[in-house]
Amino acid sequence: MSAHQTRREQLAQRFAEAKIDALLVTSLKNIRYLTGFTGSSAFLIVEPDNATIVTDPRYDIQVRQQVDCRAKVSPKPLPTVEALLNKLAPRHLGIEAAHLTVHDYNRYRAALPKSTRLISTASLVETLRSIKSPEEIDVIRRSVDLNSQAFANTVARIKPGITEQDVAAEIDHQMRLLGAEGPAFETIVAAGPNTALPHARPSSKTLENNELLLIDMGSQVEGYASDMTRMLHLGEPDRRTKQLYRSVLDAQLAAIDAIRNNVRAAAVDRVARRTLATRQLDRFFTHSTGHGLGLDIHEMPRLGRTDKSVLRTGMAITVEPGVYVEAKGGIRIEDTVLVTDRGCQVLTPTSKELLVI
Amino acid sequence: MSAHQTRREQLAQRFAEAKIDALLVTSLKNIRYLTGFTGSSAFLIVEPDNATIVTDPRYDIQVRQQVDCRAKVSPKPLPTVEALLNKLAPRHLGIEAAHLTVHDYNRYRAALPKSTRLISTASLVETLRSIKSPEEIDVIRRSVDLNSQAFANTVARIKPGITEQDVAAEIDHQMRLLGAEGPAFETIVAAGPNTALPHARPSSKTLENNELLLIDMGSQVEGYASDMTRMLHLGEPDRRTKQLYRSVLDAQLAAIDAIRNNVRAAAVDRVARRTLATRQLDRFFTHSTGHGLGLDIHEMPRLGRTDKSVLRTGMAITVEPGVYVEAKGGIRIEDTVLVTDRGCQVLTPTSKELLVI
């Protein structure tokens, strides 16, 4: 049985609990996960023993090459899906409430028989996706390694006088040259006071001597994301900066140390926060400790203060505590990590020294 | 009055016809158009004499800098929006049905008073967006010019032996070096038989002598898209290729010639198709003649066979007929064009010769 077919069967095993007879999958990432299809437009109907993908003629050849379930190609995919569902007429049709617009919902409601109830479902496929198969872990490793190589290639070109935007453009270019589809998210390059903004966009600010440089970058390789943050310093850092860096690194290492199968995500977050609290820095840690990643850059689980999720062997997650002092600067250190039975494996090979250039 | 305030007033003037008292705007592009806010997460409530944007603390400083309406910053924006709507309690609240998920709809429905009816609206803001202001046209011009410059810089480096992916990476890099935010869509570089796929993705195929090369590229500058397709030939093209190129160019020029204020979009499409029909090529023209562009790469109007829209002065559109012969090859020529009272202005400055390299 193909990996995709196995995933569809695992999904169908959850139908009873979700009280549905079939699921209309409208998230393209979920469709890719369940079928291997990588086009930009598709619908998937999953029944207990059957699955049908519908796409448009742009993907006529591609869908037949990529997919091992029934495929329909139609210049008007939505009416084709409606016709298929009408014929199927399930009593309880699951929809992905987070991936279906009200507009499309209204269309389906009008097109389907009254006997079919539309049931909102949440995270049915996303929960499966959170545990990675060995094949997926291999791809994530390639994404992580490529990302670190792109970082190394770029670092050699960083010097005072170039802009944040120059560095970001070079990073994205290096990823592409190394074979990535592109960045997995908008690359963050922030220098000096800009490091205090956790989601800074690269600006025309010039890099200057004696300032911090934060680089948060991820690559997309065969659809899978990596994610890493590293800190650089132009010129020798002062004692205070070194101390701050050491505190964040301690928090990151402590969090990594707390990760293993069956540990609660919130417990890992708490370890990072407590480590920072011993140095009165916890109030500057304004986001959560990490998140799952895979076909999406942010997916289940989330490692935040109030998250209910439990870490499981095979989850790929980030660990990224940070401290941000407004108008002064910020420090974040982030790795991509694989949860294992007895602990975790840090996939990111890049050194975690504060890099002085 | 600011441009954004004017737009919100124009929008509110359409409330009566849409039978709504207020509109909840959930499309980020529409929010940018109505307020100037460029962050990645926001909600906007538009009332006849008032507007309130809600975003999260990441954008605390930014939203105050960019926006001239009331702004609320909340770590949990969705509950804050619900509370605001509850207080406002409009009898008929418009929602953007194409930009709201069933999940969020269900949340609003549960949170709002029973006396508030949720009314699905379509294209209220998008219709306003289809007519560009002089300021928007200036930005689109900059986007178009930058795009053509990135093309020129890349062409100098194209030679047999490099791959489609190499060319695409170079194009995207040139855009960034010239100051674009990035490509407005995934750059298409297709060589030889791959030119027959209208939406080919750049592959590892090597460019070879005596083949066609199709480049379809657009830049994003200050949020606004440009879009251009040009054809190159590695080595001297044969007579048949030259003829085919000439036919597509004739269709493109005829379509451009048909554009002016008050002309139906479908009529322009028909002109392109008829020109190709005189050479028995119309059956190879498998997509529509063009589309509006602006904050989105595809926006209103669409220039297809069955489209009802009428072209208006101030619309920015593409004109891009093409012919595609499976397993052989395809040719497309595309400009970005501005509709005027008496005709149109071709914004794209790049020559439309078949470029032999």
C-alpha cells in the first residue's frame, strides 16, 4: 500500500469519532499529504474505501502522474465536485471548517441533497500530519541541512555597509541555488534596534559595526519547511550582550533537554520561561517557545503557555525562546528538533555560538 | 481627507444596495486597500461614519504609523472583534463570503446577538479596487518598470547549458536587488516542449540550442503587481516558429487596439480569438485574454469569453493571448496595460520582438 493510501485509511478510521461518512478536503496542504498532488487547485473527497481528487485541465498530466486514487479533471472543478457529492449523497459529510469559505459552503449547501448534513470538522488531517513518517523526516532533514548551508554561504558575504534587504535577498538566492523551492516564510533579517521586533521585515537599514544581527530563515524543500534563528554580532560584543545571549541559550538548551515522548508542550514552554526568570528576563519573552512544522511552517503542536498538546515521538518542532527589549534589541535562538522516545534530536547542524564577524 | 478614508466612504455608499449596516472586512488585501495596513493579521469593521481595525501586539507600533482610523491592539484579536461587534450590534452585518472561513463564521454567529443578521456579500471592495487612482497607477508603473529591468538584467546571463530553475532564481534575485518585495507570482521559465504548458513550473531542464524559451514574470512593488510574458529563442528560429510568433503578436496587438473605456471585456477577448482564427490557431488558445491586477496578481476584471464586465478608465489589466501545441511548444506575449477614455496605454516598456540569443 502506498504511503498516501495508508494516510487516507488512517483518516477514514477517525470518521466514526467525528460522526461523518465522508470528508471533503479543501486544504491544499492536506490534499498533498493525502495524495501527493502538488498543484495549486484541487478538491478531495475521502470515503471509507475510496478517494477522488478533482482538479482543472492545467494539471491533467500532473495529477495522473502524482496520484494513486481516482482523479477527475474538469474545466469547472466545483460543479464537478458538487455532482460527485450529489451522487454519493452521504448522510453526514465532513467539511474542513478552517479551510472552506462561507461562499463555497453556501454553494455546496445549495447543491447537495437535503438528506446530506454538512458537519464542521477541525484538524482531522492536521492531527495525522503532526507525527512524521521516516520518509517525511528524511525530507525535513534535507530541508534543515540545505537551510544551514544557505546560511553558511551567506554569512561569508555579510559586512558593515550592506542592508538588511541585501542579506535577505542573498539568503533567498542561496536557498534557490542549493535547490530549495524557496524560503518557507519571509526571511527575517534585523540589525541593531530592529532585533527587538520579533517579526521584523528586512528594511533598507544598513548594517553597522557594534550591533546585533538576527537572522530567522527557513527553506522549503520538496514541500517541507525548516526553521532556524541565529544571532551574529558585527564587531566584538560587550559583556552585557554576551550575558544576554548566554541566558537565551541556556533557556533554549533547557527546553531542548525537557523534550521527549509524552511530555506536555506547555511543560517545555515553562522550562524555557523559568530559566529566563532566574535572570529576571521572562517578561521580555513575549511569544511561545515553538511550533510544529512540516508541509506548513506553522502546524501542530504549538509549544505555548496554555497549550494542551502532548509531544509524541515523530513530531518535528522548533525550539525558539527569545528576549526583546524595546528600542534596545532582541536575541532569539532557534533549532528544528525531532521528538524521540527518550528525548529529542536537534536536526539543525549550525553552531549556536554568537557569531562575531 | 486621506485616500484611504475616501475609499472607506465610497465603500459605505454601497451599503444600502447591499442591504447592510456595517461590513466586516477579512481579506487582508482589502484591509490594506481601505486603511494602508500591511501586516499579516487584521480585521476591519467599516460603519457608515467610522472604521475600526483590530490586530495583534506584533503590529502595535506599525498599525499606529500606517492607519488613520481607530485601531485596537489585542493579543486575542478575534474575541476583541466579537466584543466590538456585540457592542455595535448592527441589524445587518455584511461579511466577505469569499474571505471568511466556516470556522470563523460559526464563531461570529455564536458570539453575536440574535438580532444581528450576517449577510454574505461579494466583491464590494474588489469592485472599488478595479479602478486605480493616479497614485496607484504610479506604483503599478514602478512595478512594471522594475520588472522589465529585472528581465533585461537576466537576459544578459541566459545561455545554453543553464537550467530553467537557474533562470527563474536569477530573475527573482534581480527583482530583489532592484528593490521589489519579490515576485508577484511564481516566475514561469519554460524551455522547448515545456512552453506548451501554460502554467509550467521551472524545472531542472537545461536550455538547449534551437529551442523556444518562455518567461512569464511579475514583480511586487509597494504591494502592487506587474505581469509580463516574453519569448526568446536560442539560436535562429525557423520559418514556422517565426510565423507562429507573428500570429500571436498580431492577436495581442489587435486586442490592445480594441481596449478603451466602456468596451466589454469579452469583446476584447473575442478580437484576440478571431485574429488567431484567421490562421486556424484559435483552438490552441486555451485560456482567457487577460485579467486585472493590482494588490493581487489576479483581480477584477477578467477578460474571458463569457465575462460580463465592462472595461473602465483606470483599470490596469494584462493582455496575454497564447497558442500551445502539446509536445511541440507554445508562445505567449503579455503586457500590462492601462485602460483610458479613448484607448489604452501599454505600460510595459520591453520590446516585443522575438528575442534571439
